[in-house]
Amino acid sequence: MKSSTTLLITCCTVFLAQLGTSIYLSALPEIARDLTADASQVSWGLAVYLIGMALPMLFWGSLGQRIGRKPVLLAALGIYGVGNLALPLGQTLESFLFFRLIQGVGASGISVMARVLIRDSFRGDLLAKALSWISISFVVALGIGQYLGSIIQVALGWPMIFYLLGGVSLLMAVVVARLTFPVLAAENTLSSAWTSYWHILGHRAFLLPALVGGLGYGVIVAFNTAAPLILQGPFNWSAVEYGLLGWPISAAYFLGAVAVNRFVLRTGQRHLMTAGVGLVLAGSAVMLLGSIAGTSIALLFWLPYCFAVFGQSLNYPISLSLANEGSPVGGAYAMALSGFIHQLMAAIIGG
């Protein structure tokens, strides 16, 4: 499989996995009504999804190292697709949260294998550049997916959001099954997966970039957890109005990812990551001050978030690249452990 094909497949699969975090958000109030549950309880679905993504990531990484990337990616796409198709069939809050967990488990494997495949094909600054394309897929799912979900909800009802997502996921599995994955050369790995993970975790060159990437991701998840309830509650936004917010958010992340893609070879990874961290912290501080002040201007809530998103789009691909370079162990382990740390931080900060 050519590196360009690898990049295309990984971008598509990451897009599908990240849609699970955003595409249904505008439908939260309607889902709550149909399940006769409180909207705040239904919003737990995002944290449950992230927990489902975080918990098996180390398992997916070790499995991908033992049996290969392709079978693991196919299994993950299958679990994710079935979880989406089954979710609307439940009639209770408990079933909704259970299938959100199943979705997260499938998305976990998709996310890990996508990043591992990129890591197998690229190194150094080129790895950061390739991961910036993953970031672009991430933001398209985060922003435009949110708008797409609001349109599907209004036109066809919220269950169709999950039916369509499940069907496309299984179709993607068919496409992946027809591809030939390259045979990987032997790498510097330890005999035990868990020994490898502990060995990586003890290296500062890996841990610091991984933590930096997780911080910004947690801010994004926290906003996505709270924003539907705030903007469609006190600010009285409609589902479509909330969906439209995806466009400026997408633009912010897209511009940052493009900046990494264009300037990382010239500027260097560490300079761009430092700028990204500063923007994430500044945007988060303004949002926090606005919430404490109890402002009635929605712009002061979402505009600073766009700046934080821009910063994270600079930060995220570079943090993954630097963490991978700082790992003393080769193979799929570093990418899997980075993903686990990011999802765990997101669940803690955003849950």
C-alpha cells in the first residue's frame, strides 16, 4: 500500500471515529425527550464514549503489534459499525450509554491503528506533517459533522444519524479488506507489551509531549460536553444554530492544521507546539473568566474556544510526533500509549 493510500485510508477512518464525538450533539435534547431522561444525563454519553476509547487502547496497540495492523483495523471498524446500528434500538438511558461505550471501544481501535499506520510510513518532521492531515480529518468530523448531524436530525430524526454512521463504517471495512498492507520489518520491541508500555512511560522525552497533547484535547471535549446544554439552554439556540457553530470551529482547526502542514519543515516542531500551548491556555482562561462573570453574550463563550482550537491544531500532531520520537521502544506501542493518555485526560477534563 502506497504512503498516499495509507494517508487517505487513515484520514477516512479517523473521520468516522471522531464523528462519534460530535455528530449527535445537536440532537441531545431530542434524545433526552425520547429516552425520558434528563439532558445532562444523556450528555454523559460523550464521557462514556471517551472512556470506551481510552480503556482498550493499550490492548489494541499490543494486538496490532502481534497480529498485524489490518485485522485489528477491520475488527475495530466492525465493532464501531455494529455499535452505531444498535444504539437507536435501545429505549432506555442505560442502553444508550452502553452502546456509546461499545462505539468508543471500536473507535479506540480505529484511532490507534490509523496513527500507527501513519507512524509506519513517515518519520521526523514528515511524521508531524502527515499527522496534520489526521488533524484536518479530526476537525472536519468535529465541526462539519456537528452541522451534518443537525441537518440529519431535522430531516430524518436522530436515529438516522447513527444508522448512517454505522452503515458507512461497515462499508469502510469492506474497502480496507480489499487493500494489501505492507509487511513490516522487525523493530526494537520488548518481549512483553506491558513491559514495553511501562518502559516508554518512564521516559520524559515521550511523556511530556503526550501530556501536552492531552491537555488541549481535554479542553475540546469539555467544550463539546457543556456547549449543547449552555447554548441550547440559557442562550436559546436551536439545533441548527448550534450546528452552524461547527463552521468557525472547523475553520480554526483547519487553519492550524494547514499551518503545521506548511510550516513545520521550516519552523520546527517545538516552536509551533509552544505557540499552540499558549493559545490553548489563553483561550481556556478567557472562557473560564467569562463563565465566572456570567456573561450573557454567547460570542464571549465560543470565540475564545476557536482560538484554543487553533492552538490545539498546532499542538496535537506535533505532540504525537515528538512523543513517538522520544519513545525508547518501537512498533505500535508509543502511538497506542499516547492515545490512551490523551483519551484519559479528555475523559477527566471533559467528563
